[in-house]
Amino acid sequence: MLLARHDATEKTMILYDANAPGPNPVVVRLFVHERGGLRFDVQTIDLVGLENRKPAYLRDVNARGEVPALRLDDGRVITEITAICGYFDEVATGGRRLFGGTPEARAEIHMWTRRAYLEIVLPFVTWWRGTEAAEVAYRGHRLLMPEARRSHRLLADQGLNRLDDELEGRRFVAGDEVTMADILLYGFMGSNIATGEIPWLDVPQRPHVAAWLGRMAARASSRKMMASLEARIEN
Ligand SMILES: N[C@@H](CCC(=O)N[C@@H](CS)C(=O)NCC(=O)O)C(=O)O
């Protein structure tokens, strides 16, 4: 059913995006706008109406019930945002690579992307998953851990404090240019700051993080990341 909405005669990738600014779809949108050189179709999944948890989506797209997902030309489906962005980085024609152009640069960018996810994003997402907003959003489809909030707020603050020190004298997370590490971190932080659900992410006591947030917010790609993608991307 989810494939039938699409013209199966034309071979093209399909990105399953969401009709809401969930941070995972936001990361991929930000990547797409920043990267350039990409061509694919988009199907917007009704995350608000939980279309992603209905049998058709679980069967045809992602058994984990999550967005985003990418259907390749040969029909196989890739999920997990770093895998989707990594694939896009490989197949894009034109634009600027965001995972690095040499083995050394790629290793450094992977290192910072992983640190950003493990030390900052995962703790604050776990904090959010203990809130009432999460309970309402998931409507029983996901295990919530309200008892983990305190420890994960502390873990996220610790990660952000460390990042604040590391950003001193540096424009972006992995160096002087925007890379996947910034895309991942800003997709999560910027979208959660915009919705107001995690007010403690941006505080004056972390001036270098605040300056980095400002630099990221000023980018044209960031101004588009909260809106669902158009039906066809050719950039
Ligand atoms: N590990 C996945 C996480 C994807 C994810 O959790 N997406 C959220 C949107 S931000 C979702 O689909 N939530 C709805 C649900 O779980 O029902 C990835 O990296 O893409």
C-alpha cells in the first residue's frame, strides 16, 4: 500500500519523511539541504496520526515503526539516520561531502558524530522520553523511563559542558567546516529548542555551545529543517 502511492515504473529512491518535526527526520532534512547533489522522491508519513505504527508501514517499510526510512532503487530499505545520511553522502552528485573526503577526515567526523550522539543526544532524548509530552506522543508504542530523567539530565549536562570546552576556538564540532557531527547534533538540539520541550539545552553558562547554536541557526539549511520535505528533491 505504501509503495502503491508511488509510481513503481520509475526507478528512484524514496525517503519516508514525517509530517512533524521529530528530531530524527529533522537530521535527515538538514543533511539533505546542506549536502546538495541529491535526487529522490519523498513520502510524508503521518507521524501525528501514528501511521508509522500501522501494519502497512511496519510490513512495507520499517518493522521498528520509526521514521525516517530510505527505500533504495533496488527496493531494499535503509533505516537509522546516520546510515541514511552516509548513503546519501556516497551517492550524491555534486554538493559538498559531509562525512569527509579522506580516510582520516572520515574517521574524525565519525568520532565526533558518535561522541555527540552518545554523550549528548542519547541522554537528553532519554530525559525527554520520561516526560508527559513523550507519553502523549507515543500513546503506548514505546517504553518510557521516567525514573531515568535525573541521571540522564546530568549525563547530557556533562556532555554539553565538555563540548563547551572543546568548541573554544573552533567554529564547528569537528573543525572549521560543517560536517555530519554538526548536522546530527544541531538536528536534535535545534529542533528540541524550537519546540521548547527541553529548555535547559541552551544556557548562557555554556557560551561556546551557545555561539555554535547561533552559527548553525543562521544557516539557510537550518531555517528549512523543521518543515517536511517536498514530494521530489532535486538539489
Ligand atoms: N534509531 C532511529 C530512530 C528513529 C526514531 O525514533 N524516529 C522517531 C521520530 S523522531 C519516530 O519514528 N518516533 C515515532 C515512534 O516511535 O512511534 C534512527 O536513527 O533513525
